[in-house]
Amino acid sequence: MDRRSFIRNSAAATLAAAPRAPAANDRIQLGFVGVGGRGGWLARAFNAIGQKQGLCRVVAVCDIWERRRREAAELYKCQGYTDYREVVNRADVDAVVVATPDHWHATVALAALNQGKDVYVEKPMCHTLDEARRMMETGLRTQRILQVGANGGSSNLFLKAKELLAKGAIGQLIMCQSSAHRNSTKGEWNWKIWPDCGPHAEGDQHIDWQRFLGPAPEHAWEPDRYFNFRKWWDYSGGIATDLFVHLMTTIHFVMGAKVPELVVATGANYRHQKTHEVPDTLNASVVYGKENFCVSLSGTFNSASAGESGFAIMGHEGSLTFRDDRLIFKPEHQVEGNGWIVSSWPSPLEKAYWADPAVQKREKPETWPAQMQDQGESWSEVGPDSTVIHVARFFESIRTHKPSVEDGRAGHHAAAVAHMVNESIKRKAPVAWDFEKDVLKKA
Ligand SMILES: NC(=O)c1ccc[n+]([C@@H]2O[C@H](COP(=O)([O-])OP(=O)(O)OC[C@H]3O[C@@H](n4cnc5c(N)ncnc54)[C@H](O)[C@@H]3O)[C@@H](O)[C@H]2O)c1
């Protein structure tokens, strides 16, 4: 099919399928668009919930790689498609799960919402800021559940952190340091490329390249663009939208923050110039003026051992860190010591200073160990994987018609930070948010 007419058709695709409101004890019928790495995992998770709890069943799958389409259709004993419209237009599909590469998220999700379906769309919510807004607004207008797949808000540990913050455990929140560092072929998205696949191959090897490109600019078949799409601006926003978006979803959830007023970021490609269009190293300062704290984000694909990945939430009276599935609370040990400065004072003044009992209590070294003794507390992640909880919450939202923990607005704002990071890198300047219009301020 000619790609331009395909896109035109996509935009015009609004077949009138009546929304099907599932009855309280009815199974929710799911259609999957994109059953690759993440979509395949989600389909298994949704299907397991369906089998154990009778909540749902997979009734349609769609993928533009024939092998994946066929295997998923066989596994779930359902119809497989290569055109997402055939899934979103099916009257018996209640909810659509979108796990394609990022540049397709908005098109599929918008079509599904407009057909009255509830939508679970993978992170990042979308490929551009404009799309995020449209998705959020369409979710609200159609009154469908729109849940974004960043699962940080469904982690028990992050819930614990939210509780501790609300109780004032760390005092005034000042800053959050958050990082995602990698140093491996897999981590840098140079994954295995299946041989002999592509638009000219037959049978299982066939990939519908025009349908992959969809809303993206025309490009000749290039296996790396298909298999490692995160390395290319046309289909991904690189580290910011793939990794920072997780960090920001969690930070917004834990801190109860919305969208930053200012982001200033730098990005460069230090080692992967020949293979990656997107930068391999990013640093960003994210300022929450209304909430009165800031976030420092960093990520590189070139070194992982020293820059611990995770979060450090730093308050005036304590800190919370997340490392390797553990949450650690540490109180601040405020050790005061003016000895070095008062030693330069005239002797009578220095003596008078040390004679003050309050100074002795606060500053004599023998009092320090006592102050240091409180080593804080730590918690491990217990219970099911946070994605499994996240998926269960999607069903809960569908049944109760209450917005999900990671709804359109939350997805929009988490994606906004990632897009602001990339925009700041491209503009080589700070970028600011227009709170009145809920959009990025123009350059
Ligand atoms: N929440 C998480 O922790 C998490 C983890 C991994 C990936 N993801 C997200 O999931 C999405 C997919 O990532 P992945 O790693 O699974 O990629 P992938 O390449 O393994 O899978 C994408 C699949 O989508 C298919 N596809 C492409 N265009 C399509 C179209 N127009 N219609 C139907 N199918 C199409 C591809 O053929 C492929 O099978 C990305 O947006 C990624 O950010 C989220």
C-alpha cells in the first residue's frame, strides 16, 4: 500500500463501533497492538490475570512483523492483524493495549479512544508534546480510561516513600538526584538484529516496513531502525523518553508534583556517534518552582559502576534512596563544628565561645557518635512485580470508572519533562512551561 494514502486513511479511520461497557462480572476483551518485547510481556501478564481471576481475555493481536503476529495469534487463539484499525474497530474489543514503538502510540491510542475503547499505552505516552496533550484531552472527552504503562506509581516501595514524605520524615524536600546509567551492548540498544527479515522477505520473516514507518518520515528499509528504534529521533526520544520518563513518573508520583517550570539540559554523543542519532549521555536540571524543589537527572551509556542508578530524595532532615529494589531512609546528621574558625579568634573570645553549654552540647566531638547512631531504616520490595499491580489497576479503573494512578494528565506531565529535556538540548537553552496553557513556552 502507498504509505501516504495509508496515513490519510489512518487519520480518517473513525468507523462507528459502539463502545461496549463491560458488565461488572464480564470479562474485559483486549486487543493488543504491538506484541514485541514489552507487548509480548504484557500480553502474558494480562492473560495470566485473565486465567487466574477471570478478569479479561485477549481477543485480537496486531503486529507488523509476521512472525510475531502469527505466534501471538496462535498463543491466544485469536485473530491476528497487521493493521491496527482492525483491532480498534472491532466492536467486541473493550480495551486496547498499545506497545508499539513510541512514534505510533498517539495514532493508535487516539483511534482507540475515539472508538470508545479504554487504553493502556506504554511509556513514553507519545513521541511529541502536542500528541500528549491531544491524548489527555481525548481521554477526558471520551470519558475512557487512559493509563500509561510507566509502573513506578504502582510500586509498593514508592508508595511507602510517598507515605514517609507525607509524614514529614525528611523535613523540607530540597532536591532529588535521579540517574539511569548503563554500559552494555543491550543497555545501549544495540540489540540482536534478526537475519533475513524485512519488507521483501516472505512468511515469518516478513516485516511491513511501510506500516512500521506510519506517521514517521519516509525512509528506505534499514533493519537497525526497526530492531533498535530507540536510537533514532524519528521513532524515539532516546534516553530522555525511554529512561528519564520512568524516573519522572515516579518522582511526580512520590512528590505529588506536576510539571516543572524550567528545564535546562545538555546531551552529547561521546562513544556512539556511528550507531546512535540520539545522545548517549544526558544531564538535566529540572526546577519545580511551585513545589519548591529541584531534580537533577543524568544518564549515560558509557559507564555504570560509579554512578549508581536510582533515586536519592534529599530533605533537610533526612533522605530516601532507592537502590536495587530497596528503599533506605537516613536521618540527617547535623554535625556542627566552628572550632576551625574560633581558633583564629582572640583567646578570651574563643574561651567564652567554648564555655557556652549549648555550644559544648552541639559541637564537642564526644557528642558526635551519639548523633551518628541513628542509621535509619530500610524496606525491600515485597509482593508482585509493580507492572502486575499496574495492570491490575487498569482493570480496577475500567470497572470503577475512576482514573488510573498514571492517567492521561500524569502521562502527559511525565512525558513533558522528557520532551523538555530534548527540546532544551536542541535549542541549547533553558525551556519553560506555560502553566496557563499547559504547554511548552515558545522559544
Ligand atoms: N514500561 C516499561 O517498563 C517498558 C519496557 C519496555 C518497553 N516499553 C515500551 O514499549 C514500547 C515497545 O518497546 P519494545 O521494547 O517492546 O519494542 P519491540 O521492537 O520489541 O516491539 C515493538 C513491536 O511493535 C511492532 N510494531 C511496530 N509498528 C507497528 C504497527 N504500526 N502496528 C502494529 N505493531 C507494530 C513491531 O513489529 C514490534 O513487534 C516502547 O514504547 C517502549 O518504550 C516499556
